[in-house]
Amino acid sequence: MAGFAAVGALAAAARAQGAAGSFAVVGDAIPAALTGASAYAADPARGRAIVMNRQVGLCLLCHSGPFPEVRFQGDLAPNLNGAGSRLSEGELRLRIVDSGRMNPATIMPAYYKSEGLTRVAPAYQGKPVLSAEQIEDVVAFLTTLHD
């Protein structure tokens, strides 16, 4: 449970930071880490905790995946099983940052985009849902999921 508390604290810090940083989209991917050349080491275990946390990542509200300990998983979005086999690291990153670039009709929120959004609560306007570090952790986790 301590892991979830730490993930929640990171989410609060991300929202407090304000606007998301810049990134470059190349084709259907963001090839470079959002953390740039920093010494941040993405951690798949932290990424898994974010994916599973219904107050931070919210991923399992729509997605299902290899999480036998989670009773209720979504069925509105693709199953996360094999995500690392189907998509590159950069493709996963873009889908988390702003999936609307790939599918304008998506219901998936843009986790790092903070501009041009509608129906955003005043407390969250201009702030990303997840920090660059959290997104890199989620990407590191998703790349481990192979069929």
C-alpha cells in the first residue's frame, strides 16, 4: 500500500508543477523520453503501480491486462497484454501523452497534454495528469508486456 501512496504523491506533485514540458512527435511516436537527458531511470515497478492505481493512472477503468489481483478491469479499450510486442516505446509514449493525435475520436485522456483541452476542472487546467517521470515509468512497464 505504501507504493500507491508514493504514486499518489507524485501525481499531486505533477499537477502542482503546472504545464507539461515540450516533446517532439515523429510519425506516430515520441521517440525521446519526456525527461530529456536527465539521470532519471524509468522503473517498470513504479509504472505498474501507476497503471493499477485507480486514483492516479486510472488505466484499468478502461483497459484490462495481466493483473489477476485486480477484480474489476475495463473493457472499453484494448487489453494491455502484449502492449510491448505491438507498439514501440515511442508509440506507447505518444498514446499516453496525447492519444488524440492517433485517434481524434478516442475517449482516452491526454495524460501529459495541458493545452487545448475542454471540460477540465478549474483546479486541473494547464496541468498534466501525470508527470514526465510517471509517464516514463508507465512506458517502461508497458514495454515489458509481451504475448
